[in-house]
Amino acid sequence: GWLGKVLTKEGAKPRLPSMPKTWTWLTGLVLLLGFTLQATAEKFPEAKQEARAKAATEVLRKETGVSLLYVKGLCCPSCAIGVRLKLSKLKFVDKKRFKKGIDMDPKTQLVTVALKEGRTMDQAEVVKKVDDAGFDAMEWYTLEGDTLKAHPFPKQKP
């Protein structure tokens, strides 16, 4: 059949009998991935404040030169992609660390931003980029001694 000829190299024997299996397998895989993504999308509710605070404290103890933010609604890996794309474009982000400078945890809605040496986070820019991605940057965290401090982001003017 023409399908076999189209999908194989010139002069090679048509591989038609094995083709449908491959396509079925691929289609199955794509469907499975789709379902998996949807399943994970439903899996993480917004974390409780205590759980997020605990996770935030652990991140800040482990990582240096980072800003840690709470992004409301960031509950699945696929919806997080836009946030990473937007935030990684900021000038103060060190793209060599994490994944393009951004590490995200959909379980806690925490976003870790790697900062270039000697740079600090520009709050207004972060709020704008997160907003561009369709989410709300709620607050950012610092450790003072062993105490986690939450700093609300300035609200954007509509």
C-alpha cells in the first residue's frame, strides 16, 4: 500500500504490517500522557499555609542566592511552564541554575528564582511576569535566623 511506501525509505520493503502497531502504541502513549497530565492537574490542591511555610523554610535553608515566592493557583506542572518562561526572561535571574533559573513545586505553589550574584529580585517585575502568565504572585519569603518571614507583594494597579 502507499502508506508503507510513504513511511519507509526508497527501495526498502514496505513495513505496513508493523506500522499500525507502532501508531496504536504511539496514540496510546499520547492519550496516556494526556490523562496523566490531567490527573496530576487535579492532584494538588492549594497547600495549607503551614505546609507551605515548612517547605519554604527548607528551601531557604538549602539554597543560597534565591528568591522564594508563593504563586497562587500554580497546582500542576503543565500550568507552571508559562510562569517559568516569563520569569526566566528577567535580567536578575541566573539561568544556569535549576531549569532556566526557576524551580517550581506544584505541591506547595512555591517558585524558587535563582538570582545572579549581587542581584536582588525586582518585586514589581516578578508580579508583572507572573500576572502575564495568568497567575498571582502572593508573597515572597526570607529567613531571619530560623524564622520564616512572609512579605506580601505590592498589588498591581489594574
